[in-house]
Amino acid sequence: MTVIVRVEGARCRIGSKAMLRADHFEIQCGQHWCLFGPNGAGKSTLARLLAGQMRESRLYVTFAAGFDPARDVHLVSFEEQQRLWQRDDRFDISEYSESAQDQGTQVETLVRSSRHGAQDEAVLESLLSALDLLPLRAQGIRFLSSGQIRKALLARALYAWREGVPQLILLDDPLESIDKASRRRIEATIARFLHDGNASVQLCRRLVDLPDSATHLALMQNLELREQGGIDQIRQLPAFQALQSTTTAEVDLPASSAAMTDEIVPGAPLIELRKVNANYGDKRILSDINWRMEAHHHVLIEGPNGCGKSTLLSLIDGENHKGYGQDLTLFGRRKGSGEAVWEIKRRFGLVSNELHNKYVKGWRVLEVIVSGFFDSVGLYDDSGSSQKSVARDWLQAFAIAELEAKYYHELSFGQQRLVLLARAMVKNPAILILDEPCVGLDDRHRAMILQTLDKIAARTMTRLIYVSHVEDEQPGCINQWLRFSPAPEGGHTLVTAPVSPRI
């Protein structure tokens, strides 16, 4: 078989103290690898090395004759989503448009961009249909939900073709941020379009996400490639069994978390929405939303990709102006009755994909966490020693104290997620909004987050709004369950359902 890419003796520095080690790794045409390991193991760094995206790639990586990583490597990852969103924002010309809206890169344009040579309309239509992207083909990618843009990236990767050159597809947890129905479609689509004429590497943090399409398995831990070979062979090794552990240390909340800055008035609802709607242009997103969150509620919100979950949250926390002029009450006060947006924001802590995408290079971890006191992206005001002390307490609680001085952009995606949760909690918010907080986390860190959220619910006055696509992945404290359902007039509405028992 043709060796598409080979790594030999790689030593790649990550920051000032860490180094990736990969003595030998090669991918042959027709092989479909799973790269398995916990958060911070080095999977994403090795993938970037294979893709020719690191300076060290020219030292340690060789490609097959005629193979061009710029054209023949196709990436599906949260980092790639961030890059595309930021690029479209940079070239946004909506202020010069008569409609005041710039679609930016459309879904179909993005998918077609990976094919060099004649387009294959039959394959394109088949992919868009299989991934439920036909209704979105003319939609700008910046207006998609996180799950929808992941499907678009996957379609781009699987559509890739160049005559006489095998394609390499790098999939970083492609099932993350995907609703239950779409997960089945994606798994079937990947299995169908991966074949002997291309090769793939799927990065995986969780045992449950090991792909059925994988033919080979490589194990990574502590920035080192440890074991590799046929999947059945590697799954029998003690090293693989050890990586399956979900044991997590007991999390102790900081002492500062007990003193809340916002008292919740007994008997007053925290949030109340009556017949709230949201449109984008002519497209209805939310339709007649009615919801009352009482002071004792911890809420789970479920719904398919693109149904409006993130839009609903942005109406509440002050990010979206469409909440003004509607019957929306926060903490007993109608929204838009004279309060500043910062008065709303200071009562909320937030972890979301949108916030994650806003942090780019230049900020150290401690600065990111302290910025939570100011509800800013980055730190622009002087912070006091007490604020830094609280930030360090939360770093300690999440067992990531050693990351304090590192640059945020140098961390793995999962580590960044933990930092954002610490950022959300430093000001002891009245409501903690968690939009898929476990995205990018391995099993051990997911268990730690859920354990921590239950402690926050039990020991503080912070109330939770938790959004998740993953079955049985929510804190045990949930006592109000809301589900999005299609509305007759278009868009989605909320229905209250019995609390789903946690298994």
C-alpha cells in the first residue's frame, strides 16, 4: 500500500516546557486510524503535524510523491470551525449591504472547495442529503449552529478528491455537539464514504466514541505516542485498559463560592418568558416561547441542532438585542426597563461554543479566568489580588493549577473548556448557563464537571441552565426539563417534559 504520510523522530515543543514525542508513525492509503487519548495527550498537535501545519512538519514529516497537504489534507475540528468563523467575521461587509447582512461563505461553497477538478454533482447531492444539509446549502456558515457547521465540515472532507492523489481526512471528535438523530446519520455517512482510496485519522477522547470504521488504533498519553497497530490488537493491551479509567479526584469548591453576590428573592421567578419570538430575516427561529424558571429550578434544555437553543440563551443573558420589546422578565424586572446590559451580564456565568470562539491568541489562563469578573473577552482592566486569588482557587478546584501561566491558545480544546468554566464561576453568578459544557472533554473530566455542578447546586445559590445533546450526560440536580419541538408556524417552541431520570 502507498504510504501517504510518515513521521520519524518527531520532537515538537509546545510552549516553553512541554514537548510532543512521536518516534514513528505512518498512514497508508486505505487505513483508517483512531488516535485515542485523554485531554492534553497531544492528539491535536500530532494531527497538526501530520497536516503540515507546524513549522516542525518539514523536519519530521514526509509525504507521498505528488501529495500536497495544503490541498489533500481535510480537517474537521472545533479549531477549524473557529478559523472559518473568524475569517468570515474579518471579511464581513454587512454594514455596506442594503440588507445589512453578509452571508459570507455558504455551505455549498465550503463543501465544493475541497474537490480539485471536475465537480461530481451526484456525490455532492448524496453527501448533502445524508448529512441533512440540503435545506442549508445556501446558508452562510456563520449563521449555523455548532453542530450544523460540523456536518458541513464533514461533508467538505468526505467530498474531497484530486485525480491520482489519495486524500487524508482528519476528524477531531466529529460527533461532538451533534444531536442524537444526527449522530447516527454521521456515523453511517463516515462509514460509507471512507474507502480504500483515501485514509483517515479520527481523534477520540472517549471509549463510547471509538469509530466502527477504524482499522487501526494509536494510543497517546502525556504528549507521547505510546502504542499503535491493528485495532483488535491494541484494544487488548493493558495501556488501552488504563486509558479507560474515569476515576476522578473529589472536587472541593473554593470557600469564596459560598458568598453569593446576588441574593435570589424568595417567590420571585428568575426568568419568565411569555410568547417570545425570534426571527433572522424571514426565517423564524423561536416561536411563542413560554417558560418560567423558579428560584429552585436547575434546568435541562434539549433539542436538535439548529433549533434555537443558543438563540434562546442569548436572549436571556443580554447578548441578543431581540429580547428587548418582548415579554421577558429577569429576576423580577422586565428586560429593557432601564437596566444596562452589564447589569444583566453580571448575574450570569456562561460557558458556550460562541464564547469559546471569541478567545484568540494573547491571553494567559489566569487572565482569561479573571476576565470573568468584568464580563469581557480578555482582561483590559486592572485586577486586584483578591480576584486573582479567587481565580487560582477555581484552577485548583478543577485540578489545572499548573496551567495558570500558560497561554490559553496553547491548551487543548478540553483544557480550554475547563478554563472557561472557572471563568464563569469566579463571580458567583445567580445563574450559570452551560451550553454543552462537556464538549471536548474526556470521560474523566466529564465526570469531574458533572460532580462539580452538583456541588455548586447543593452548596451555593447559583442555579443551572444546562444544554446537552448527549443522552444521560447532565447533573443529577436537574429538576426542570425543557425540550424544543417544531412549531406549526415555523421555527421551534419549548415544551415542558417530565425530568429525565439519570441512569
